[in-house]
Amino acid sequence: MKKIIPFLLAATLVACGKSEPTATSNRSAPIETVESLAANPKRLNALRQQCKLERAKLSDELCNRVAEATNRRFLGDGKTPYDDFSRRSAGA
């Protein structure tokens, strides 16, 4: 009994180790970054149409990046061109 417990513990630890990615993963093309998509509007529009029509065929990660790139192109970088209201005098 004393010899079987360390064996079972070792077998359990080996079974719970990290698994290696399988060769059948859906990674035929490299995933594009949000910045590269935002910089290339033609590619962005093509991927937007593909995500609308066949989201199941594309990965959710890619479609989420496409949506984020679309938001960045529409909203900009977040820096507003307006005056800073804190610089105005209190009496004006």
C-alpha cells in the first residue's frame, strides 16, 4: 500500500500537466492586430462583412478585433480636439 500511493500521485500529476496544442487547431492564418486592421480600411471592411455573414467560420477572437478596430477608426484615439475646460477662468 505504501508503494502504490506515490505511484498514483505521480500518475495524477503527469495526467494533469499542460497539454500541447493540437495540430488540428483553427490557426491557418495569423491573427491580425487591432492596430493593423485600423490602419487598413479595405481589409477591415472585408473582414467586417465576413464576420456578419459567417462568424462561426471565422474565430470569435478575430471578429472581436475587427469590432475593436472599427470602434477605434470611428471614435479616434480618444484625444479630443476641444479646449480643456479647467483652464477657463471661473468668472467667464
